[in-house]
Amino acid sequence: MVDLSIALGNKLSLSNPILTASGTFGYGDEISDIVDIGLYGGIVTKSLTLKPRKGNPPPRVVETPCGMINSIGLANIGVDSFLEGKSEFLRNYTGKVFVNIAGRTDLEYCEILKRLTEENWIDGFEINVSCPNVSEGGIEFGTDPKILRKLVLKLRDLTDKFLMIKLSPNVTDIRILAETLQEFGADAVSMINTVYGSAVDINTRKPLINSVIGGLSGPAIKPIAIANIIKAYQVIDIPIIGVGGISSGKDVIEFMLAGASAVQLGTVHFYNPLVINEILQFLKEYCLQNNILSIGDIIGKAEV
Ligand code: RRO
């Protein structure tokens, strides 16, 4: 028997360390007839804003070597429709529910959190301060430690629920931001959001993505995620949730050795939606073969 459960600090635990990454799984219901979402430790919703958003004009997704670039532009149904239309489904979900929140201002982040924090079926929040694709309310919250501190303090005041903040790799030193989050009360840090990327059609000479620059995800960014996790693990004690190009059980082990307590699967869902089955099988076999009783024992054990 292998124990795949993971405690994320003292506020909550997961039945296994695998979550869905925001933006790749909608609100869980859309995909539930294809994937057994109960197999995940939890799901992270698409970012929610106060009002619904249509997002950026197409083309807003393009395939690249070992990855994809997106510029969705925070398309989402908005907090009211989320509460009306998705709560019944998510209330009956057996894993943990993390709602990802994005705002244009501190006030907007706070307003959304206030509306959601009383809902007993929501286990925690992922605060998106790292969207590369919007002109307001994206990455600027997550690149300046002073702005980040102000936001986290306000959000911490409003909820006792699990509060994780998703950081961008598009910064000089992620350690300073991770330390800021720990100091000002975050329960966890998720990293990394997508990496700035672009692509140009050599015949039309036009960018392959309408907004020209988008966010690169998929296996191409895995080494970037691992490097950032190794750096952050050296300076913080709160759990790190690893995300960025994970496509196999082997990748999950690598992220956990680097310092991640849990991980999120994103882009892999677009080409292998049933990957969770393979990953859980691999994790159990890896633990058995290496005499690991509890998978949590490997967190941060890379000899770096
Ligand atoms: O919606 C998006 O364009 C988007 C978001 Br909110 C994000 O956080 N990361 C990303 O790559 N795309």
C-alpha cells in the first residue's frame, strides 16, 4: 500500500498530489463525461473575473515545438454565472475545489473573494497575478513585491480559506516574490504561469497569434518550471504547487523532488486527456519500487 495523500500545510490535504491547472479544465463539468475527475486530488477552475469576459480575438492558440502559445485574454463566465451555474456540480465533487481569481484592481480581487469565501464547497483560492495576456490586472500584480504584498494582505484579511498565489516565470528573481507571499500570509505558492512567447508565419509574415505575444506552455517550459521551484524551495517553507509542462508520472516525481508538494496538469490535457490514469499508476509503482511508503517523503529530496 502506498500513501499518495499530501498535506498542504495544516489547512487541507489532498487524496493525491495531482490537480488540474487553471484554464485547461474549465470549471470541471465540461470534461467530466470524458475524464473521471474524481481521480484528481482537486481541480483549479479557469480564472474568474467580476464580470464575464469574451477574451482576446482569434487566433488565440497556436501549437509550437513541444508546446503551445495562448492568448485567451481571461475569457470566462464571471463570478455570478459561476455561482449560479457551476456550484451544484462542484458541491458534489469529491476532490478539493480551488477557484482561480483575477482582477483589474485590488478592489476587484477582494470583491470576488468576498463573494466566494462563504461558499462551503470551495476549499481554497488560487490568485492569478501572472496572466501574460491582459492589459490590466495581469502580471503587474505579480512582478513587484510591494504591489503583491498589498494585495495579499488584503486578501488574507478576507478569508481563512487556503490561499495560494500563482507566480509568473517572467521575472528576474522569483525568490523575492515567493518570500513576500510567505511573509504576508499566503498558504502556498503555485508556479509557473506561462512564459512569454511568440511565433510568426514565414509566408504571410504575420504573427500566428492575434495579440503577437502570448504565453508558452507545455513540455517546452518544464525545465523553466523546475529551475524556479528549486530556487523558491530554498527560501520558503510554505508548500509549492508545481505547474509547467508536466506530461507523465516521471515529470511529477521530478517536480516533487525539486520541491513541489503537489502539481497541476495543464497543456497535456489537450493531447492526452486521460493522462491522470497513467500518472497515478506510475506514482504507485515508483513508490513501491523505491520503498517509499508515503509520496510526501520525496518532496524537496533532489540533491541540488
Ligand atoms: O486567459 C489567458 O490568456 C491566460 C491566463 Br488568465 C493565464 O493566467 N495564463 C495564460 O497563459 N493565459
